[in-house]
Amino acid sequence: MEQLDGNEGTSAFHMPEWMQIQFADQKQEFNKRPTKIGRRSLSRSISQSSTDSYSSAASYTDSSDDETSPRDKQQKNSKGSSDFCVKNIKQAEFGRREIEIAEQEMPALMALRKRAQGEKPLAGAKIVGCTHITAQTAVLMETLGALGAQCRWAACNIYSTLNEVAAALAESGFPVFAWKGESEDDFWWCIDRCVNVEGWQPNMILDDGGDLTHWIYKKYPNMFKKIKGIVEESVTGVHRLYQLSKAGKLCVPAMNVNDSVTKQKFDNLYCCRESILDGLKRTTDMMFGGKQVVVCGYGEVGKGCCAALKAMGSIVYVTEIDPICALQACMDGFRLVKLNEVIRQVDIVITCTGNKNVVTREHLDRMKNSCIVCNMGHSNTEIDVASLRTPELTWERVRSQVDHVIWPDGKRIVLLAEGRLLNLSCSTVPTFVLSITATTQALALIELYNAPEGRYKQDVYLLPKKMDEYVASLHLPTFDAHLTELTDEQAKYLGLNKNGPFKPNYYRY
């Protein structure tokens, strides 16, 4: 796929003036044999209230109407608008407090607001988004609004939405369609409500996983005539875009921010290094020392998970298909195995591959009693959860996002978030890391929206290197960090511009 480098002539990315202005502000023990096995309906979607969100909002949420679908409610915000669908608009005040907390840890987006508020680089942009709806996403959405954009938003994950934050966004006038514990039907209904609205045509897409893009291609393909570009931040979503491009079906330019350095290294590696422990601890209260863990996949996510678990004293095994990643795992001190070799003995199984059916029913049948199974990779595809929804197995809900799946002989596994993303379903993700990711998304939207005709073809592009470096530079003041500047002689010797980009696109950070 074509990539743009800051050193490549006329197709190079040129930093707008507003980006150049200096800104100074800048385990609980489980019984082997359950004493009582109760069956519950496996077909219905378990709708969770925001009390199931491990947020500071848990104490104030009214759970009396938990079972009422937001689709059946008539709600209006204080301005009289009903163009939204959230769990409870009355939670808006608490959501606003969470957004204000997140703003303190998202310095780059706050800096963007101040730097670009005069120029409004997204004036006229109509952005339809499908991402995790959290306080951090709210800061991004409000930044996009401050830069001139109109936004409509749905959730890319049925469990990760913070209901109080969705309420705060709806109260602020953002058409948001999301709540924690959506059913599959709710999920697609929310996306459709974002896209299919009279008198409003999106001209930009911000997607996480590719479901929104897929829906527009499937239901409203004519919309692409006015869409200027797609920004995608997930492994799976990017994979879908490359498939469309290869098949000649990608009809607008797309920006792959998942593979930007700032996304890969920080969101995937450093974020997962912290959030894997958080998610496991909140759901199971387990102790990590001495536990045997198998991590499937040694990409950036797997590297982060392995590093954290090793530091806590766990015995960590790794599975890999890529010999380069496999060799890295060996050099980092991890035992490289096939899943079948260790499945009977490990205490925890964590998937981090972005693939499907990594943990199959055969693996699940062979796991030892009380083995914890969770996913840090993508969606709910990595663990074959569907194979567990059979009459001979009993499901018991233990706590929010924690299920015991019990075999006829009494053996049970502990399944977290029904196989969906552990850190986004069962815990929180460090705000500072999400600041980095959200800033790459904002800059990619600005770049695609303002790019002159001909700069980007109907292809998939990486974020320009100069933008990657700019995202990093916006976060350095938080650490009172001071960059060294090249002298003219040094810059000439290296063949670089003093202001970057400092590395070629092929450089491996």
C-alpha cells in the first residue's frame, strides 16, 4: 500500500501553521464441585446497568430500571433534544465529572483545542464515529466539536460504554446511541441511527473494528460519494480496509492509525502492560505470583501482557505463529509452546492475536478446574464462546462480566467478559495512553479532511511520520521533558530537516 513520508516531494505532508505554534501550557478460591447448579437462559442478552461499570459512578446509579431498554424510553436533554439513545440522561452530571477528570490526563487534545480553535480545521466536517464510548472518547469528541466538526456516535463494543458519559455527551448536544450491555440487535440499531438520519450526510468516518464502515458499505453505499475519508484504529478494521483495497472496492482514502508508531507502542504495548493486571484483579481478585499463564500472541499487546505478568512473578508461556515474534519471546525469557502442550496445566489463558478461534472448544474441554479465560485481542472472535452455549454446560453469573461455565462433572472455567476485550469491558484503560491514540485520530481526520485533491487516492495510508512525531511532542511537557535540538551541522550530516521527520518509515522503534 502507498505510504507518505515527510521527505517525499509533492505528496509529502505539510504541517499546517496551527500545528507549528509553540504552546507553553503545555483469585478467589472456587469450589471444585458446585453445591448448586442453576441453569439460566443463555439466549437472552444480559443488559447491564452502569453499576456494572467499574467507575466512580457505580455508587450513584439507579438500578431500578435496569431491564428497560433505552430504545423503549422517551428521553430529552435540557435543551429539548431527543436525538440520542442512552441508558439514563439523568446521569449526565456524573458523566461530566468523569470527562473533566479525563481532560487532566489528555494534554495533547486540550492543546489542540487551544492551538486550532481560531482556524477551525474541521469546519464543515460531519463525522460519524463508532468507538468505545468512555470519558476519554468524550474528550476527543468535544475536541473535534471545538475544531468545527459535527459528530454522531455509536459504540463499537456492547460492554465498554460508560452510561454516565454517554448521558453527559447527549446532554451536551451530541447525538450518541450507546449503552452498556447492548444486544446484537441493539448494536446494529445504534449504528444505523447514527448513519441514517434525514438531512444529515456524513463526510468522514472514524471507526474502531470496521463495523461502521461495513454497515455503510452494506446499507448505504451511495453515502461514499460524499465521504472524504475513513480513519481506522484497530487491527481488524485495518485488515478489512486492506481487503477492500486489494479487491478494488475501497472507494475513499483511508488512514491506518493502528499502525502508527504512537498507537502501536503506547496504546498496544504500554497500555496493555498496565490494564491486563487491572482487568484480572477487578474481576477475580486473584494473586499473580506463581500462576502459570499462557499468552497467545507476542505482538505489541502480547508483549505488554507478558511483561506485566512476569514482573508480578507469574510463569508465562507464549504461543506464536510468526518466527520473528517467537524469537523475541524467547529472547525475552518466555517459553514458546503450542497451546495444546500447556492447556491442561495453566491457570490463565489470555488471547492477544486479533485472529479467530484461537481457543477452541477442544481447548476449553481440556482446561483444568477454575482456569481463567480472557481476551485482550479483538472483539469476541478469539475464544470460541459460542461452542460453550450448549445444553450440557451450565452458566452462572458470578459478578459483572464474570461467568462460571460448568461442565457435567463439576469442572468449571472462569470466563471474563464473555470473551470480549478484558481491559475495555472489565476495567479502565489509562487515560494518558488514550490521549495519545485520540490525538492520532484527530490529526488523521484533519489531514484527510483538508488534503488537496490528489494527495490521497482510494487506498490505505499510514499516518504521516511528521504527525506521529507531533503527537509525541505534545505529550512531552507532561513529564517536563526537554528535547535536544540538532545543530545545522548535525542535521546536514544526517541528511535531516532540523524539525523532523527524524526516522524513515521503515525504522523499527
